[in-house]
Amino acid sequence: MAKKQFKAESKRLLDLMINSIYTNKEIFLRELISNASDAIDKLYYKSLTEGTNGLSRGDFKIFLSLNKKERTLSISDNGIGMTKEELETNLGTICKSGSGLFKDEELDDEKAAADIDIIGQFGVGFYSAFMVASKVEVISKAYGSDTAYHWVSTGADGYTITETEKEDYGTQIIVTLKEDTADEDYSRYLEEHTVETLVKKYSDYIRYPITMMVTVHHHDHDHKEGEECHCEDTIEEKTLNVMTPIWKKNKKEVKKEEYNEFYKNTFYDYADPLKVIHSSVEGVATYNALLYIPSKAPFNYYSKEYEKGLRLYASGVMIMDACKDLVPDYFSFVRGVVDSADLSLNISREMLQQDRQVQVIAKNIEKKIKSELLSMLKNKRDDYKTFWKTFGTQIKFGIYSSYGMQAENLKDLMMFLSSKEGDYTTLEEYVSRMKEEQQYIYYACGETKEKIAQLPQAERVLDAGYEILYLVEDVDEFTIKMMREFNDKEFRSISDDDLGLETEEDKKTIEQKTEENKDLFAFMKETLGDKVSSVKASARLKTHPVCISTEGGISLEMEKTLANQPDAANHIKAQKVLEVNTNHKIFSVICDLYKSDQEKAKVYTNLLYNQALLIEGMPIEDPVAFANAICELM
């Protein structure tokens, strides 16, 4: 019989499939099983609407069989089957999606439409078989017809259709696998284990049983170690899929242990999750989501190897293992699955990324995650603190990397250590405790809260009864700088030039002290050179002799962080100011030395500067000279 040619666009796609540019060849099985599920859906729908044949869901199944000798894998269903014309239309033209037409033309009964949902894109899925096949055969008999047809193609050169014998209605697709090459092991698709794994991975939640004859080894008795086993193997029919996914069950029906078990098995975590979010949404986008907030960060979470994203299903068929578009980077720690009937099942992931439905679902999911985190913060504070210690850095990066654009969205999730009982506080809680006259939200940076509390700059702020946020992570101050303010209250570092603590009288006293000692301060500045931008009398010091403050946008903590970057050689430095406590007894010693022994005054100036650096946790340039100077004085 003469071969019929594929339509031009089908031929192009077939060429791509045969010389496959698509690396993930294993999805062919997912596509063929999805098509079989579609065919059953159509017949089940027919039984619902016509009410003639009394078929129920339990009457249907998809059957897989392997034949190593013939190198064939076949997928059979007892669905609606195809006439000769439908074989030509569905398998001869890529753009004619049989399921798509069926859905558009026939599903006008609302109850039936709600009960049946068809994956669609029949043509595209079917062609994926050619990624692994040297020949594809389709034997189909339409429901209610007496004649069956045999469709055969070895690829882009066309196909033939002939009449054949088939006992029951439905469709059988026989894939003859290509010979193995150096790069591809096609024979693996003839292994029971491989096929079981692929069904579990991609088609576990197809709503009809997917069965296969498998070898089962029976142990009749216990064996001693090393003893050869002569027990019998039997061939049994096994159902490979679970059919009802946990996320489609009613929340009330699912136990906490089931949620946790599913999470650990699916996402390879040994610890229970901190939070489970199970939601079913209808509206602009209809979908089920089962999301988890882990209790511990994956070992590679802060590395380039970590792959964010949620597992995406279209009507129970997995189409992406990690869909990055479903969660923003600052919520990349969330694991889980999303299943929507609104998505078109398509093997091209690039097309999926443009899908408006995905964007709508992603927006909803982001809002849901945020509201659940806020609820945890309000009702289970200890859990939230655990979460924040594990993943808070990621949320801070969300604000910093967006140049503050996400500040409004994420500000209420933020937590920092505080001078109030040394515990975590939210920004809202801090502001609620602010004194009436307090102008700023004060913060300080350092390695630990204990070290920050000892900083000379902290003394005045704490003595005034004001709370200080302790920033102990590198990203903290960068985040605060991007936020600039919270609820109209500006952030202010305790090392900033103006703390808003000085009275007019204080300001006058400082101006007077600066004027009185201007020659000494000029001498100290000259001694230190470009290490500092100025030396001045301090309004913030009480018991300490000196401290370093900064002018401009770069703080000491930022300088430290930038110094650790790969291009540290040219990193930006803070404009340091050496502040001197004119009421401290060491100041009167320097004043006397300035008049009597300027060389010694220089030694003292350098010592005081290095002392201020050490208090800030910064390296001193010449430790040997520093040690020698101390010995000399001793």
C-alpha cells in the first residue's frame, strides 16, 4: 500500500524528534500514557452523557508490556479508540489535537466537564515516541465500530494505514526501540525496573490503573548466607501508579504523618518539614498545591548547585521536576507540587514559561507563602524563629538584590536580634516600643550580639534607654540601606555622624571642645594621614577614650564585607572619623604630650587609632609596630 505523507509542519517536528534535539528522551512514555488516559476519558465521558453502556471508572486501565526479543514496548488502553479518519487526523497532522477538538466541541454539559479533564496536545505527545523508536505502530478500534486499523510509520518518510483484526475497542501503540549507540542506551526501556521508575516519576497520578506483567521472586524458605536460591519466579500483573495524589485529597482526610512521609520521600529529606501548606484554588487559575517549608536547609542550599522550583503537574501528569517560575528567589526554600488542569501538557518547557496560567498561579502561591509565614510568626513564634535562622538570609537577599523594590513586600517578615533581652524582634515590634522622642531605628553591626553590646558607640544609645538592632550577618546592613526606612522611621547606625541624641547644649559644648583643641586634632589627623578623614571631639562617648565613626554611605561593616570579596584589592573603603572623648583622662595625657613631646604624642595617636580598629573587629595595618609601641610604654 502506498505511503501517505505527513503534513509539512508534522514532518518538521518528526525530523526534530528522530534526530532528537530534546535531551530528556524518557518523557515519551509519559506522553503515550497521557494519550491513553485521554482516550479512556473520552469513552468515560460518553458513558456519562449517553448513559447507554454503564461503564464506570473501575472498568478502565492502561496496560504496558515489554518484549526484549522483538525490542518492543507497547501501551494499550480500552478507551474510545480511533476510526481510520481519526488516525489520519490525529497522527498525520501535528496541529490537530484530537483531545483539544473533543473538549471544544463536545463538553457542554457542566457536570460532565467538571468530572472529566483531558490533557490535550495529543499530536505533540505522540510524536515524542520517535525520539526512541525506529518504528511506531498504532492498532486501534473505535468504540461501537466493527473495523480496526493498523497505522505504521518508520519516520519522516510517511505512514501507512491498513485494516486489521482487533478483538476489543481501544488502542495499542507498539514502539520498536532503536538500536543502542555509544551515547544512548535505548535497551533500558525494555527493563521492568526502568519502566516502573518512569511511571512512578511522571504518571503516578494518572487516574486509571497503569499495569504491567512483572517478575516476582517468591522465597519459600529462609536461606543460609551464600546458599544458592532455587525458589520460583512468577509473572504477575502489577499496578504501577497510586492514582489519587495526596494533594487532591481533602485536607481532613490526610494525617500529618502522611504529609511528612510524602515530603521526605519526594524531596529526599530526613527531617520532617517545619510547615505544610495544602491549598485548593478555583477561579482565574484552578490548581491544587502542596507546599512545604523545610526545617533544615538542604546541604547545597546556598550554592550554585541548588535548583529552586516546584514540581509541576498538568492533571496529574508531571511536566516539570522544578518549575522555577512558580516561586520567587526569596522563597526558593519552598518545596512542593502544583497540579493544574488549566495547563497545556507540552514537551517544550520554553513554551510553558510563557504560559499566563503559570504566572497567575505563581502570584497566588507567593501570596499564600507570605500569609502562612506571617501566621506562623503570629501564632507559632518559636517555629518562625527556627525558620528565620535557617532561611532569613534568603529573604534579606530578596530586598538587597532587588535594590529595595521588594522591601514593602517582605518587610513584615524581617527579624533581627535586639538589645531588648538579646532576642529576635520584628521591625513592627521595635517601632511599637520606640519612645515618643526617638527619631530613628538604631542598629549596630558586628560578629555577635555580645561584641556589639560592648562597642563604645552603643553606650550612649543604650544609656538613653533606646533599643538597638544587632546586625550579625554580612547582608544585614546592605539590606537595611536598601530599605532606608520602616513605617516612616529612618534607620540609623550607632556609628553614624548624627544620632539625633544631642541636645542644643550638647552640640554647643562639642563645638567649643572642637574649637579649643583644633590644633591637636589637626596634628592627630596629620599623624594618621589618609587612614581617617578627620579627628574630632565625640558627643557619643562616655567611658571609652576613642571610637571610629563614618561619614558617607559606606560603613565599617560594609568595608569588612567588601574586603572579603574576590576583587578585594580595589574595594571601596569607609570614610573613617576618629572620635575622641575629651572628658577621658587619656585625652589630658595627649594634650600634655602634644605640648611637651610630639613624637610620643604620635605614638599615642597611632595606639588609640589601632585600639579603635580592634574594638570594631578590624585588622590593624602593622601589628608588630603596635606591639612594640605597647612594650615601649610599659
